[in-house]
Amino acid sequence: MISHTIIKSLIRTEKSTMLEPQNKYLFLIEKKANKIQIKHAVEEIYKVKVHDVNTVISPGKLKRVRHQLGKTPDLKKAWVTLKAGQKIDIAP
């Protein structure tokens, strides 16, 4: 897989910004990607050294639209821990 197809986006939430002093960043990931592919993609795109990758799949929720039931898609997220001294520059 190509690096830009593995990493969909960097997630910027209140919880994820509190993890930045610990060198942890939260990414939205392609569901079929494994931890090794995620590590190589982050290192290639952001030019940093990755220490650890933790992943989680958040199941979608049932939503009701008028009289029909629908479902939001499942999401795969990855918490990426960088090595000491490394940092991802995030422009506002």
C-alpha cells in the first residue's frame, strides 16, 4: 500500500492534543493496514522515527433517518508514539 492511502488524516481532538506532550499522535487509518505498514507510512510522510503503534477499531453506530435505520462506518484509529526528541509539526 502507498503511504498516503494508509494514513487518511491526523485526528485533532481535545483528547489527542493532550497526548502530544507525551509524543503521541492520533491518526485515522485504512482498515486493512497493519502496525508495520502504519509505522513505515508515518516515518515516510512526517520524517520522524516511530517507537510504538497501538490500533483500535471503533464500531459504527446505528442511526435513524426518518423511518429507516442506517449505520455509520467503522473507523480504525492508531496512536503513534514517537521516539524521544521527535515531533510532528502541526500547522493551524
